[in-house]
Amino acid sequence: MNNILFYIFPNENFIDLSMYQYGYEQCEPGHSFGPVTRNHYLFHYVISGTGTLMADNAKGETQTYPIKSGQGFLIFPGQINTYFADKTLPWEYVWIEFDGLRVKEALDLTGLSPNTPVYRPHSKDICEQMVNEMLYIVHHAKETPFHLIGHLYLFLDYLTQSARVTVPVQSSKMSDYYIKEAINYIEQNFQNNITIEDIAAVCGINRSYFGKIFRNSIGRSPQEFLMNYRMVKATELLKLTSLSIAEVGSAVGYENQLHFSRAFKTVYGISPREWRNRHK
């Protein structure tokens, strides 16, 4: 049987960087997973052995990548992929599924993309530190969420350092300014009945342009960001207060309880009431 460790991260109340699941596996010969898509970024590092990744590129064309020990691969949200261990020398790997507002910005520094998903570190020492952080997280699953998120930040730092490309990353100061203004406005007004048009107006730009630069910078649409931000606040109220479901919904900008429950289930996969019962 496969030697496997697998854990689900218990807390999603982290916005800049969060973790969803992580683990370790010594695969049997020919062991495969997929085809499947992920909602978040999923990084594997191959400790020993070899295997193959099959993944769609940006054009939707399936590409095949042989991967050996000392390398890794990054699967992107929504990317169809399958990966399988070699039949003679099956791989052993550790993985982390993660996401957050700062992730796309960090990964832009690595050169990893749906067209170039294979991680080939240029610094052995920094790569070893990255792998140590991944293994630490796997072997300390009972630590607090804050403790594990701290090590996740170190993992992402070592990942970007060890894979950093020399191509300069283009940035727009005005674009950065608009995004900061938008996020500040959302943080201060999420409990009100605000629209994407309202946010764009605060920035002084039209809705279409705002939506484009927001997605390019954050990796998700303004609507998705606003809904996720509200749901994070909702989980805090569900866990820390005795407010009714309707009162929680109203406190995060949903006057209609049904609309709130639908949005909550879209993000967390369960109803607000079930989430509260699980996290008492």
C-alpha cells in the first residue's frame, strides 16, 4: 500500500495567504491521480523517484512533463491535470495546496505558469529550506493554525527565492494605487450594500477597467473578493458570537438570509448553520 500522510487545514480565516490541504506520499509503481482540477494552487516537491505530469497549458492544450527528484510542479486553479508515478522508480513527494491575495504576486516572481509548471530550483540550499518547511507542516499538523501559517509564509518565501527569475516584473503605480484604494473601501464598507460600480467610482475609474486590473493583480474578480471577504467576517461572527444566521448575514452586507446562505455555501461548501456547529 501507499505510504501516505494527508491533512485538511482546519481554518480558512486567512486572507493574504491560506492553506487548504497538505501531505506526503511514497507512491506505488504507476500510481496516478486525475484527471482533476483544483480551486487553489497545489505544489508538489519530488523527494525521490520520478513521475510524469500531464496538464493543460494556457491554450487548453495538454502537455506532458517528466519530473524527477529535486524538482517539483505547480498546478494552477482550474487547470485540468493528471500525474502518475514511474512504474520502475515511483516518486515520493510532499505537497501543499494554498491560495490568498498575495499568492499571485509572489508566484509571478518564480516564472511558474500553466505553460511552465515545472519547478527547477537554482539554489540547492534555499530549496532544502523550502522542503524542510513543507515537511515541518506535514509532521506538525496538530500545531495551531497561526503556527502553521507562519511556516507556510516561510515555504512561499523559499519557493520564490529558489525559483526567482531575472525577467523584471512589470508594475503600474497607478494600478497598485487603485487596488489599494479598492481593498481599503471594501474593508471599511463590506457590511453595507455596496456594488462593484461603487468601488470603481471611489477609485475614479470605469467598472470594466477596474475589473480587469483587479483580476490581474489579485487573481480573482472584485465580486469574488468582496464575497470571500464578507464570508471570512461571517465565520468570525458565527464562531465568536451568538447572533442568529440572519443577523450574521445582515452584519456582513446581506439583508436577505437566503442570499447570504447561498453565498456562504458557495465559498465553504456547507451552510452557515452547519459551519457553526462544526466549529463550536
